[in-house]
Amino acid sequence: MTTEMDEDERREEQVATAPDQPTSTGKQEEEEENWTRETASEKFNGVENDEENGEEEAANANEQEEKPVKMERVKRACAIATAAAAALVESKKARKSLNFDDKCVLKLGNCKSSLLAGGHRLSATESACASCFMTTFRGKEYENGFLAWKQKAMDGQTQVRSDQFVKRFVNSQFLPYYKKCHRCGKYSQFGTTESLSARDFANFQCEMGCDSNVEAPEVEKVRKDVSWYANDIGHPPLLQNNVAYDLLVDHYVTRTTGMDATCQDRADLIDDGGVAFRDTKKIMNMFYVPFTDVIANIVHPEFMETDEKFAFPRFADDPQSIYYLQVRNTIIAMWLKHPFVELTSRMVQSQIIVRGHARIFLIEHVIQPILEFLTIKGIVNYGAFDFRITPVKTNAKIAIIGAGISGLSTARHLKHLGIDAVILEAKDRHGGRMNDDKNLGVAVGKGAQIIVGNINNPITLLCEQIGISYRNSNFFCPLIDETGKCLTVEMRELDDQVDLHYNNVLDAIRNKYQSDKNFPDMTLEEMFSKMSSGLLSASELDDLYTPEFEKLLDFHLGNLEFSCGTKVAALSAKEYDHNEKFGNFAGEHAVITDGAQSIVDFLAENLDIRLNSAVKTIDWHEKKVLIRFEDDRPPMEFDKVVITTSLSVLKRNPQMFRPPLPSDKRTAIDNLGAGLIEKIAVKFDRRFWQSVDSQGTLTEYFGKVSDVQTDRSMFNIFYDFSGKSYTGEDVYVLMSYVTAEHVEMVNKLTDNQVAEKFVDVLRKMFPTAVIHPMGHMVSHWGADPYIGMSYTFVPFGTNGDATYNKLKETVDEKLYFAGEHTIAAEPQTMAGAYISGLREASKIVMSLKRSVPELKDN
């Protein structure tokens, strides 16, 4: 039994699908016109009958309102009939430009041998006769199935035109599948009412032998036609049993991401590339999810990014963009679920499941260029494993100056893409600021060792790919003053009040500059002081500002100085946290327990690294770039050079470039701040600091609340790096740092004297503890002529975004720049430096290819 509403919807579909009916004679046109008019008349009468029923009910309620209501409803019914007539006129115009094939792809038993008597275009190469097409949703054997399918296909939508569903239904349920033989590359057609999974397509070979398989002529048409998708007749196909479905179904209408909501029961990632599958949900989530803090390294599954539109202009607009999104979303989903092997075109092909010729088009024309694009951009297929896409055919010679993580990232990604580069490193080791000291029995990072947010963070992924251990950090940081009092425990309310006040002040500063773009910049120290006193006064809480309150507030400011590598008085109040405007990595922070140097050691394998190769000048005024060295070795000539040296080195050596860099580039180098912190680690014979946690658990770090404001930047936080030594013994190590006013202490004092100050502070904080130091480590980054800093900051009076963006700009298509000082979204981090290397490698490849990957005829 069907309801009146169901019948009404079918009539709408008849009207809506009428324009697709072709004509070959005037008589056929007349018949179809009569059919359309009759249908419109039926619709008119149906509406009118409904209105009469409605009028009768309305009369029972209020007879005075009957006539105006009826007139309004009749007007709506007339509008429906008018729209149907207009659609008929448009259909006649469209029919003149259509060339239908001479056979029906559905063949449902009552199929007409020719489509000239009327039919429906399903795609550029697929058509159905009118009889079969109508049977799919009106036939007795199919009508209930159509209605059930339609309910699922609504996919949470409340208003969708009925005419959108019929062709979608045919595409989803009736077109044949096409399997590609992995031996000969020919396609075989399979008609089935059951949906197929990726496993059904994997490793398929011609069933009757490759020599016996003869492809249909229309298959050859799709192979040759790169513009097969560019028609306004067919409905964009939707993917079935897709690996992205479970990642998107809770947040999106799956149709808008290119997937068929009615057929997703057998999604399965089947190819592990020889590496066992692992759960990566805790570290990878690259699809934008509304109302979450996962906003770094993400893509929106419903839209193409700007660079994607530039690379694939044919797909830049709807509805064509769905073809791009289907493949892109599938590839990214595969990468999210198994980022441990190279994704290949063949692996992706088996995951692209759709009926009809659409699958042939996607396989032959879409998968490879999109996969290559995503690989070149470093969105997928990056990290610590070897692969090679089709190498760029070039004789270009590439040099990379600096073997820190950004230089290694650039070289390794270029090598992955088929281009070898020479790395010129001034020091006698690679790794740059990722350098560990293991003399205390465990790996203690002299420089970077902390992962700032581990979701979508490439450093976290590198650890997973290589097998390097890391430990997520908790956020409990007990604060202890120099009398041994744990303020977090003994003065919990005050500690909470200060923490809240500190964050409120920073929020107020941020809001002030966001609401008033013309408000003048000032130092963060000055702005913080004004906002702090203003908020306390406005809240009538001036009495809170006690000596203990001030000391706790100074602790937080000292921690801010550590985060920026300079004193608060040097920071821009407007721009000190400019990177917060970008998507940062979500999740917990983590400590690389095996040491960050393990990452760069792995990345450096099989790269051409020339140590002790300090560069004196980079002469770039000719067609080639000539590099001269500080020693007497012969100069070297290259086509492109990537400069990954620290900002401090660029500041100190403007004469390195001949001719000088463009003035705006030089200004950006001079304007950005080179922050500096120095680390100190001391080994002890026991963990005497474990009692600071009131719950009795071991703490990973704790803070020092100084008696004197100027001491807030000296040993502000102590990090616990205790663990097992390489011989299996327990090792107890604390690490802290100095910055701002105290940063030069490491060069003015001996390492022993610095360690003694370190221990003296701990003795004040733990007056009853027995403390026996057994060794120490002190960094000297500021004294290193080839590094000279820790990470960048935005000084007072500097535009952060503009400065970082200027620093990353390429000069004359010959000089490229990478490093944490060139990435506005993620400065100061290992991740930012690594990503900048992927970025520059991508730019070089794009330049050498002379155009971005584009669809090409086979």
C-alpha cells in the first residue's frame, strides 16, 4: 500500500524528470508534452482536491476565512503547473544538444532496445530507457525498496527535492560495478544488487584471462575523456563502503562529503603495506570537527582548500568539487588510519567504490594527481619511511644550508619525491637545536624535547613511525617557595585566585587589541601591569594583592619569559601570542623520553650531509647560486638553495648574501626577536622531591616561587627526567633553565658554579631533604656561533604575522627559507621547524615541475 503523499511525490518526480526525456520526432515531442501537461494537471487537481478538503475542515472552524484561504492555495497550485510548463520548454532546448547512446545500462526486463523513444541521461556515457528508469522506483518489485532507500538517503536532511533522489537511487543500486585487472589494466563489468567492498576489488584479475577480456567502447571513452565529469545531466556519484565514513558520519551529512549514506556497512582498510595496523585515533584527526579544539593540520571534508582549487581549477566549483573531495577524503582517511606505509595509487583504487563509469573516471584521471599533490604538499606520505612517487625529471642541483630538523625535513621530503639534495652543515654534527646530553645516564635535551600538543603533530607521528618513546604530561605543577612551603597545597585558594587572575589579564589584553585595532602597541610588561591593577580595582579586589599574591604572579610571568625566551619588558603586548590566531595542535603536551635527537638521527639516514662545511657567502645574482665556504675548499654551484640557519645567524651575518637580500627581507630579519634560554640538568642519588604532591604520586615537574622578582627567570620550573639508565639502573635527574636577565649566567660562571646555584635553590625549596648532586649538564646556545639562540619572539613594535610571512618568502626562485622563524602558525616548536621543511620541499618541486599537478589525458 502506498500513501497519497507517496503518490504525490512520484508525480513530482515525473514532472522533474520529464526534461531529461529525449525526442527524435515531432510526434514524440507532442506525446511527451501532453504527458507533462497531464502530469501537471494531475498535480493541480491533487492540490485542488487537497485544498477542498482543507477548506471543508476550515469551514467547520471558521467559515469567514474560507474564501481567502482557498484563493491563496489555488495560486500556489497554479504556480506548480506554471513551473512544470517552464521545465518542458527548457527540456526541449536541452534535448537538442544531447547525444544518447543506443542502449540502456539498466536492462530490467522490459528494456527497450533503443533510447530514441525516450530515456534518461545518467552520465556522459550512461543512459537508461524510460521504461527501465521508471521501473526502478515505480515498479511493483522496486517501489518499496526505493521508499526505504530514500528514507536512508535523506541522511538527516529535512528538505530535499524529490527529483534529486531518482538518479541517485539508480546510481546507488542499479548501475554495474567495474573492476580493474591489476595485471592488464582492463575493466570488467559486474551486475549485482549487492554492494561490494574494497576486498572485492583488491588484486582483481580478468576472470576469463586478460586476452579474452574485451572492454566495451564506452569504457574506452571514459579512459580518454578527462572532462567526462563535466556535464549537467548526470548526478555526481557517491562512494560506498568508504573508509572515511566512520570519521565523518557523526558530524556531517555524508552526501556533502561524497559518500552514499545508504551503503556504508562494509567499509574496511585492507592493505597494511606489511606493517601491522595500529590505533592512531589519539594522535591523528585531520578532518575538521565542529566545536572541538583540534584545529591544526586539518582539512574541511566538504570544501576544497585555496591551494587545492589553484591546483585543480576544473574541480573548484560545485558540483564538480565532489569528485575531488571524494578522492581527497578517502586518501586522508587512509593516511589517518595507517600512517606507517606509503599510500600508493593501487591501494587507493580499491577503496574507491562506486557503481558505473564514475569509478573508471576516478581511477584513470583523478586518484594519481590528487595523491601526488597531497604527497608533495606533505599532507600524506611524509615522515620516517622511504618511498618515491614518480620522480621529477630534472638536473637541478639543490643545496640546503643547515642540518637541523628543518634542513633534514626539507632534504628527506625532496628525496622522497625523487630529488637528491646536498646538506651543508657548519658544525661537526647534525641536529641543530635538537641535541641530547646522555652523560647523566638518561637523555636530557639541551634544546627541544617537548611536544607541544600531540594531536596531528608531525613530531608525535615521527615518534610513532620510528618507535621513539614519549610520555604525555599532566598539568599538575606544585608551586614551592624558597622556604619549602608548597603554596599549591597550603595556600590552594590563593594559588587558584592568582592563576585565574593571570589568565584573565592576558585575555583582557588580547580582547583589547582585538576590539580596537588602532590601540597602540606597548611592552607586555607595561600593558600587563595596567590591566592587572585595573581588573583588581574594577572588581574591588585590591586587598588581594599581598606579597604572596605578587610572588605567585611573578612565577607565571617567569614562565611566560621561558615560553618566549626573553624578558616580558621586550615583548609586544599586541603580538607576543600572535600564533594563537592560528590553529594550534590540540591534545596533551609530551616529553620525548628517548630524546629528540633520536628523531633527527633517523631523518639523517642516507642523506648527503657535509659536516664542517661553514658557508661564507651565498652569491645569487647570476642564474646559478654560488656558495663559498669559510675554509679554502672550492666553491659549489647550485640551482636552488634552502637556508635553514637560525634567525640569530641571519642577524649576525648580513654580508653572507651577495647581493644583499631585499630590504624588506632584511628588515624582517632585524625586527623579529631571537629568544634565548639555557638549560641546566643535575643528577642526584635519589628522588627527594617526590613528596611535593599531596596525593602521594610522583610529579613530573614543579615550580619555584622566588622571593625576589628579578629571580623569576632563574630556575622557574624543574622538570623530572628520571628514568632507567642504558644499563638498567635507576637515574634521578632534574632539569631547569635560565632566561631573560639571567641567561648570560652560564657564560659568566663555570658549569660547576651554575650547578651549585641550581642545587642551592633546591636546598631552600626542600630544607629537610638530603641532597647529593652527582653530575651536571649546562647548555651554551648563546655562545654557539652557528646557532646563537633558542627560538623566536615578537618584540614590542613588530607585526608578528607580516614578519614571519616575509621571512618565509622565496627570493628570485633561487633562495628558499625554512626554520621555526619562517612559520607564523607554529614558531618556537619542533613541529613548526619540521613543517617548514616540508613546505619548502613542496615549493621546490612545484617550481621544478613548472606547474602544479593537473589532470592530463591518458
